[in-house]
Amino acid sequence: MKHPIIIQGGMGIAVSSWSLARAVSKEGELGVVSGTALATVFSRRLQLGDLDGAMRRALKHFPYPDVAARIEHKYFIEGGKDKTAAFATVPMPSLNPGAPLVELTVVANFVEVFLAKEGHAGVVGINLLEKIQLPTLASIYGAMLAGVDYVLMGAGIPRSIPGILDLFSEGHPAEMKIEVSGAEQGDHFVLRFDPKMFGDRLKSLARPYFIAIVSSATLALTLAKKSNGKVDGFVVEGDKAGGHNAPPRGAMQCDATGQPIYGERDIPDLVKIKELGIPFWLAGSYGRPEKLKDALKLGATGIQVGTAFAFCDESGIETHLKVEAIRASRSQVASVFTDPVASPTGFPFKIVNISNTIGEALVYLKRERVCDLGYLRELFKKSDGNIGYRCSGEPIEEYFRKGGREADTVGRKCLCNGLAATVGYGQCRGSGVEAALVTAGNEFTDLSRLIREGMDSYTALDVIKYLRSYLDSITLAEVLAPVTVS
């Protein structure tokens, strides 16, 4: 198969929605849905009344009608919940989730992929994070039930995912090792999923391609040689990309503005990656036609682009945030800050300076520390040998009680609730609705380049046409000409 040249980045929570992925896939490129927190996203869409009927339309195609009916009955509210009412919560991810959470996770991922694939023959991928392990197996299985074509994963070393895809494609159960802080030699903490919990009717599923998101040739080599199945490609992502970035190699140092310093050691060795003979795409400020040309000259299959798609009409970001982002870009006041401490994962995280979001210090300080979604919680081994859960963004007293360090709480932000608010699913609390948290790559500052004269917004098709604009004029000599890696 010839892989697409352009991969639309899988941006969570629900920024890379089914509508965005569908728009991209219809044009022959790889549209990608975000699998992050989809159980929460799907349940809240139903509670808001599913006004366009898309969620319930997809539910009718889920191969196990009794499961779909249970979920619709539990979460759907005709006409939508009262604006001031809180969303009903879903159980937080755990090592031993109950059947209702597993079913909801499977169905949510099925629905998102089904809708992204609906009405066209293009290919669709789903993006998952190794750092968010607990929903992974159910998420993958749900996506595969809907015929997902690609699974992309970064934020860690996802060596077990290729083998899991193989097992699920044959109808077999699978398990994955779970990272637990304080685990000792001989401990064996695993998450298991058996497709037979839904019955024996489905015997096999198509095995999607697996693309690992990496930041170095060393990691690419490790995954290529030591994964438990075939790695079909790599996205090589630099530190200019949005969301989480890989930490700088060695001890982290920050510049005068407080942002991590990346150096020569952090530049991926593309020659070594090319020598692996596996398709690769370049990401991190590659959302320009000339950068696509550079990528092809370096031997890449193409590019992955996130930020340019994040603020287009079809993305999940709330409209008023898109308007503010485009205004800031046009006024040349837009900026992105790589925050070394915001994320409970410990990875640097890019935050956009949009007013009245928790990227602003005063807005963040006013927020009550609450952890009720739990996707970034750390698992730890308690003194009695059982598993506990903690998050450096939760109330400080609770975190200390669970053995957390004070240093880990400084500057930490609730990414789960903030990102959910960015796409319109912020929780209603006594103090009001959760404030949004917007992330983007460095190219956020130049969004205005994507907007046609006389327009105030742009579409996914505008982005694709812009990126493809030089492709028809590329000659073989141009592709083979050397290019300097910056």
C-alpha cells in the first residue's frame, strides 16, 4: 500500500475529532482521531443531547446492540442537560476496570472511528498515548471494530502495541505491562482485555498499520528491533510540536524565559532512521509546502501536521478560541510557551497564550485543584502491596497523603479538565465552568498564513491545498537534491 503523504496530527482531547479526521481522509490523506479520554468525551456528547444525531447514528452500527443500548440509556439526555448542571462522571481508569467503563471505552472509540470513516473510501487513524496506558486495550479494540486503518502512539516506548494489534486481529485476548512507581523486581502488573467479553460472534478483524511517534533514532531503532510485532512506520517529532514534547536529553536546563533548552543532542539522526528502511514522516513545524519538499528530499514519506489543522473549522476547539487564536496571529501577538512543569506526566507541555484560559497564571491560581477524570494519574505500589493512584495536579493534601513529593506539585495543571473545556466539554462546578487549556506547536504564531483574503477562518481542505501547493511542480532532481537539516 502507498501511505498518505500528509498525516493530520492526533490532537487530544477531541481537537482531532471525527469531523476533522473525516474531512482530511476524504481528500486522500491520513485523517486521525484522538483516542485520549474518549469515554468522557462520548458520554458528554450524549449528555449534551447529541443534537445532530451523529452519536446515536454510529451506535446503531455497533456490532453488539445490547451494549450500545445500555450506554445510550445511561448517558443520553433528550434536548441536552441544563447548562448549569454538572456532567455525570464516568469511572476513572484503573488497573481493574469494571465492565461498564470497559464497554463505554470500546463503544466510544468505535463511534469516533466509525464516523471518521463514514461516507468515503479514505484511510483513518487513531492516536493514543503510551503515558495513558489504562484505557489502551479497550480503545484499540473499539477502534479496530470500526475498521481503523492506522494506530499511532507516542509519549513513551510502545513496544507491546504491534503484538496487541496482531492478537486482536485474530480474536485473541491481549495484555500489556503497566508502569507502577515503586514496583520491585518480580512484580508483574498487567492490564488484560479479552474480546470474548462481547461474545464469540466476531472471529477476526483487519490488523491496522502501527506508526510509532519518536524523537530520536535510538528510540526508532529500539522499537524496530525489540517490539513484539511489526512497526510499520515512524513519525519523527521535534521539540517544536504542540502538546507534550520529549524532554531534552540529559539534565533539563531552562532559558531565561523558563523554557527547556534543546540542543544538538536532541536533533534526530534522520540518516540512521532512513537506514532502517521503514517509512517515516517528519513533524514539529513542518506545516509548510517548503518543509514538505524538504522532508521528501530527506527520504521521508511525508509530514505530520497538527497545529495548522487544530484551528480549522472542522477541529473540535471551541469557535471563540479559534477566533481569538487567529486574531492573535494576525496581530502578531500570538506566542507559545513550553512549560517544563505543567503536565503531571513530567514531560514539557506547550501552552498557548489565549486570555481567560488556565495558561494565564491568574486563571490557573483561581482554579480549585480537582482530579476527577484521572487519565494522567500515576500508579504506585502501596506499602501493603496494593495499587494506589495519585496525580500531582490533584489536591495537594491528598497527593502528600499518597506519598507524593511537594516539588512535583509546583506549577502542575489539570490537563484533563482543561483540555476537555477547550472542546466544549468543561465540567460545571460551583465556581463556574472549567477554564480551557489550549496547546499548539510553534507554528501557532503564524496561523494567518492559512487564511484566504477576505476570510476570517479556514478549512481542513485549505490546509491540504496549501501543503500540496508545490507537489505538482516537484521534479525527480528536486526530490533527490540534498537539503540541510536545521
